[in-house]
Amino acid sequence: MTRAILLVIMLLVASPVGLALDPIVSKATAAELVRDALASLGEGHEASKIPVLPWDYYWAPDFITLQAEILVPSTGTVAMQYFAVNPWTGDVWEPFGCTRITSPTIKRKQDEIWKSSKLPDEARHVLEARVPACTPPNAKRSPEQR
């Protein structure tokens, strides 16, 4: 119990860049979560074929930041969508709208990620509270807002 409390305290006071806890989510898993988010946003049944590439978002250095290239069939153009994935919990964020994207599929995968992490349950709430630097920051939004 003392160890769990110390871990929670450490997570609360750690800076976003200097967090000592190794990420749990791989870049491949983050890309898979982004494709699940795209599917939940209605980007068609071909979400698995959408290219998901690294994206440098300097205001969220501890998140896995990715961009998706979505073909707009009506115009033949490519639209870009941007995402930030929490590397400890698998939470998927749309950083410009400051919204967390979720679905039953994403939630199931996040539960699997957490179970495999072997971190204490007390740490999950602290790590889930981490958000990417949003534009504009809006603390009043609900974390499950889509």
C-alpha cells in the first residue's frame, strides 16, 4: 500500500517530460487505437487501411502523436486528422478540440493495456488525468466528451 501511495505521489509531482515511468503502449498499438478512434468517428469501414504516421506535436512530448491521412472521396483530396495517445493508458485525444475519443473497442483495449502493465489501480486515475497540451486548453470539458 505504501508503495502504491508513493507511486501516485511521484506521478503527481513528475513533470510531463521527466516522467520516470516507462511507456506501456507501443507506437504500433497507438496507431491501432487511432484507427479504432477513426472508425468510431465514422471514417468508414476502411479505417484499417488509413495511413497513420508519426506527427511531431511539441506541446505533448510525453504522448505518442500521430496523424491520419483520410481520402475524401467526394473531392479526391486528403484530409489530415491529428491524435495524441497517452502512452500509459491508451487514451486517444484529438488535441485541437481537446477531446478524448472513446468507443467500446477502445475501452476494451485500454483495459487490456492496463491489465498487462501490472501497475497499481491507484496509478490509473493519475495517468488517465494526463492530457496533451490542448488548443485552446479547456479544463471544463468532460474527459469522455467526443
